[in-house]
Amino acid sequence: MCECFAKGELVMEKRMTWKEIQETYPDQWVGLSKVEWDKPGGANVVSAVVKYTDKTADELYDMQISGRDIYTTYTTPQTFPYGQVLIWGCGEE
């Protein structure tokens, strides 16, 4: 793996499969570049270069929105069905 510092940030250049990314960086936000998708316009990452592992979700999304070539995602699969919301401490006592 080639690692170098650019503007004070660690830049990793090794392409990894999505499974390798999940195993190497469990339960955290990552900023990916050079993403290979499962199909054109697809939503599933096949492989990518992990560029950031030390940023918050907000920082990564800001970078993504500002036009940097970053895809922001969380490495742990979603545990609740889509559309389901879990709210703690709500309701009458």
C-alpha cells in the first residue's frame, strides 16, 4: 500500500473490495475515492480506495457536497429495515 501525506492528511492509494473495507474499518465512517460500482448508476460499492478514516460523517458529507471526489459511507450494514425508525424514551409514563 502506498501511503503519503498531502496537506497534512494521510492518503491511502490501495484499492480494496467492499468486504475488505468493512473488515479493516468496522463501525466507522469512511471517505472513498475511485469507487467501482456494481453497475452503472448502482448503489453498491464493489471496490474503492479508502481516502479518509479520521473524519466525522459531517466532515465527509461536506467534502462530498463541495465537489471533492469523495463518496461517504458507513462500513457497518444497516441493522434496521428501511423506513423503520427507533425512538427511545418517547411516550407517556
